[in-house]
Amino acid sequence: MRDLALFAHIILGLALIVLPIIILLNLKKKSSLVRQLSALSAGISWLLLLPAGYLYLIFYPATKTVIKAGAWPWAHSIVMETKEHWGLLLPVIATVAALLVLTGKQKESRKWWALTIVLAVLMAVMGRVVKMGAYA
């Protein structure tokens, strides 16, 4: 079950990077595809909380102990703490971006989609740093 949750977490996270890029590239076309992808992105951002929460509650306590006892205790103290809080903001940001598209405010949504992409990429990098902290 752990691997399934981990793969779901990674795949949904990658989708939350790729879909907003596609949305930004097609925003000026005002097609129904952009509206559908916006709604899908917002949905995925909330769905991503399920495997993330499962991994965090069930498996992270042991990993946290290993990280804090290792050579990179800051990987938890700084990086994971930041990732946890930003992870709670990501669905809100993606939902605001989607609502702007769905209400016809495509131009205003551009910055929100860019923020979604940047935040999702940074969280992926931070996830990798935390993983490396467990092995350092």
C-alpha cells in the first residue's frame, strides 16, 4: 500500500506541474479544453492531499526519526516543515486559478497558474531533499 500511495503522490504531483503548463500555453485560445483542464487541476490538487496525508501519517514518523538522527537534520527541520505548509496552500492556489478561468478571467489567472507551477516544482525538489536527508 505504501508504494501505491507513493506512486500516486508522485504522479499527481507531476500532473500538477504539467497541466498548469498546458493551461498557460493554451490560455489565449479560450477553448473549452482550458476550462476542463483547469477544473481537473484544481481537483487533482485536492486529491493529492490523500496520498500525501496517508504517507505523512503512517510512514513519515519513522522516516522523520532517521532524518533527524542523520547528517542532515535540517532536511526535516527546515525543508519538510516548509513543504508541509506549502502543501496545504497548493490546493487553494490551484482552485483560485481554476475559478478565475471558469469565470472568464483568463488574464488574471496567469499569475496564479505560474505560482501553482513554481510551488509544485519547489515542493518536488524539497521532497527529493528530504528523501536524500533520510539516506545522508
